[in-house]
Amino acid sequence: MAKVCVCCGKGPAFGNSRSHSMVATKRRFNPNLQKVRILVGATPRRAYVCTRCLKAGKVTKAA
């Protein structure tokens, strides 16, 4: 599964997990993606959209 939003292109961000002794290990911040049916042109299709785009109404959900 591609961890990228169809609408805005938001993908995973990378950083460090810090333990109590401040040892850094690589980690990944995944976006909150939902698999929804959206209208692309006139045809509905399933796509991954982040919750920020859903809440803002940037995509039209298919019925």
C-alpha cells in the first residue's frame, strides 16, 4: 500500500525515536489515510485520502 494521499500527496515523514538515554533510532510518522470511494471525473474509484483532505472537502465522496 502506498502511504501517500491522492489529493495532496502527503506521505510519511521520518524522524528519530528517543529513548530515556537519548539514543536515537529511526522511526516513521505515517499520515492518517483512509480508503474511500471518491469521484475521479465521473467514475467512482477507491483511493487513499488523508483525513485533512476529507475534513476540508477537497474530494467528493461517491455514494
